[in-house]
Amino acid sequence: MGFALPPLLHVIGGKTVASADGATLPVIDPSTEQVIGHVAHGGGGEIAAAVAAAEAARLGPWRELAPVARGKLLFRLADLVTRDLEALAWLEACNVGKPISAARGDIGGVAETLRYNAGAADKVEGAVIPLGDGVVDYTRLEPLGVTAHIVPWNYPLGMVARSLGPALAAGCTAVIKPAEQSPLSVLHFMALVAEAGFPPGVVNVVCGDGPGAGAPLVAHPLVRGVAFTGSVEAGRAVGIAAAAGMKPAVLELGGKNAMIVAADADLDRVIDDAMMGGFENAGQVCSSSSRLLVARAVADEVAERLAARAAALRVGPALDDPDLGPVVSAGQYAKVMGYLAEARHSGARLLTGGGRPGGLARGYFAAATVFDRVDAASRIACEEVFGPLVTVTAYDTDAEALAMANSVSTGLVAGVYTRDLQRAFAMVAGLETGSVWVNGWYLGGTQAPTGGIKDSGIGRERGMIAVRNFLRIKNVAIRL
């Protein structure tokens, strides 16, 4: 790509800081496999310094700000994100591999999330409890304190905003650990935090891996709340560590999401939504529509139409703005290719893709892939691949569709496509997921709570409930 970044450092107490031992990690462009920079590789010492800075800010100037003033800072930060949208999108495209137009949309969503939470900052209200004459009883909603934000690589800045925005609106301070694969936009964002006027130490970033930086962050005794998005395995470890410290944790751990398509569905809408839900961000989306359960009468038609559309997708480097970019890393590429190789020998029918697209010698590219006649119990139908792979499985009855949808260990989202509202409401009631979307995919928005059940995690994000995640209740009773 012909460019290199300067050394990328932690941001602690408003200052850029190298790791004490000088350790760094390479930053790789997945479109080219080139090292484009190095980021500081922090550990327990850097985490301790960042938490201390956040605690000092919490007890100092941040605590003195009125809620409306916190909101104004968040509004200002959203404006700066909008101003720097092109730069932030470019960084995410180079760092994650997503098409530049998709990255622009993601950064626009960051600004929207910050503005929503800015408006929420002065709307946190307690309650008066009627205990009768002679006693006044009320509740105060107070910030938890220092909070930990461990974010994934698929939407680096979007996932920061989703938990950081409500934490700041609630009056908390924060330490962010970005994914080691994708720190670029988060570090640029920190310059905007300072420019917006946030006191030093209110927001801090320590770069590093999970065991070296994430684990000591969750375990630190001054951290009083945790937000984590990532794998089920890592989420379990975070949840256990948070519980040991009696800390509330919001865990979003992915899903293997079913799109149920009835015979009476609008198939044009189904195909459009399956393309978006299955292949956006190269399928690296926890709420992707990776698993289609289709009424047998229309299953072949849906699979063949979907495969034809998938085969026509333009695959290429992020800055060329293709339809489909690479997956994020060599490790993720190997994982996806392993699933594809297994699926080709599973008895399922490969309709398109199934490996590396032609004409792309370098980069972590996987072709958009569609398998149909997939056994609902097979690994590609049950496990989160996190790549551009969609499976199609036929069903005969609504009860069978529900049973297959609920058979996996995760429960994040599901979709139902039908013109029959009675069927839709019955499916909504029967699906074991945190969200159900009817005749649309990626419905909801900044205002609507999201989160999973079963192995998909604990808690809800977005909407006003997200601010509530970072507040504790104090009851006050006064005898008159």
C-alpha cells in the first residue's frame, strides 16, 4: 500500500505513553498482508497506570461536571467524529479490511451513538418511594466508577462508542482495551476526546492482547464495571473474573443466527436481506444472517437466487471499495478456510465460493460462499464461522423451524419472514434469542436494546438501558 504509520502509543491520563518494556505489536493491512505500523503492547503496569488516571479523574474534575455539561462534551465529540469521518473510515478500512463506503457508514453510526447518549446524560432520574408520613425515601442513581471496555476488531470504533457513550453519560470514567488487530481508529478517536475538552484521564486506552492487558484490566480492584464483546470462550473468562470482584459485566458473545423464511415470504426482500446480513463486513458480524432455514417449497429457489447474487459480488482491497473485502487476519482466514474445507466434505451442496477467489494473490480474501442442503446439526450450521458463509437448510413445519433455530448454544438474534402475522407472532414467542426481527434484518437502532441469551451473553446495550448499565442505586431514607 506504500505507507507506514508512526509508532502508536497508549493514551493514559491525557498523554501518549510507550510500554515500559518497549514492546510493540505489528498492525497489518488485511488487504495486502503488509505491516503498516506498530502499536505499543501493554500489560499490567500500563493497565494500573490507566486505572489510576481514570480514578483520579473520577474523583476530580469529572465528578464536578453537571450532567448537562457531560452531555455537551459528548455532543462536541460527536461533531468532531463527523468532521474526521473520512480519516477514521480510512483507518478502519486499512486496519480491518472493510470496504471504504462501509467504513464511512460505520463512523457515521459512531457519531449517532454518541449524540444519543449525549442527550441521555441529563435524563438520569431516581424515584421517590412512598413510605408514609414522617419519612422521605428516595433513590439516587450514581455512576459505578472506573469502567473497563474491551472491544472486538470487527467494528473497532463502533463498539467503543456503544459502551463508552453510555458510561460517560452516566458519569463514569473509562479504560479501553482495543483489539490488538485494530487499534488505529480508536487511537485517532482519543485525540478527538482531548480536543472536545474531556478532562485528562476520563478516557484512557491501553493496547495489548487479552491475557496481558485485558485480564489485569478486568481484575483491577478499582474497576467497578465491565463491558466486553468477543468470543464465548473469552467472555466466560471475563465473566468469571468480573464475578470474583463482584463487578457487573455486560457480555456480548456472538451468535449463530437463524433467518426463518416461510413459503409465503416476500422472496425479493429475503434475498436482499440475506445478502446484506450474510456478507456485510465479510460475514464478520455477530448478528449476521449466516443460517437460513427455508420452507421446503421455496428452499431451492432461495438457495439458487442467493448463490447467483453472491457469485456476482466484487471482491478486493478495502480502498477499492469492493462489495466484499478480506477477513481481518491470517488467523481468521485460516479459521474460515478450515470450516469451508470441512463443509465441502460434509454432504452439503456447494453452490458458490468455497475457498479463495481467483486473481487475488495476497490478502486474507475468502469468496462469498453459499451451501444448501445443509444438515442442521453440522458444524457450519451450528458454529459461528465469522466469515462470508451462508448455509441453507429446508424445513417442513413451523415447529421444525423453531426447533432447529433454537438447537444451537447461542441466542443473539433471529429473523422471521412471512406475510402471516399470526405465524410471525408465534415465532417471536417461540424463538430463544435476545432480539427477533420480522420481515427485515438489522432492524432496531441506537435506541433499541440489543443483547443475547444462552452463550450469546448477559445484559443489554443501546437505548436508555445502556446508560443504566453504568449506574448503581443508592436508597436514602430520612425521618422527618
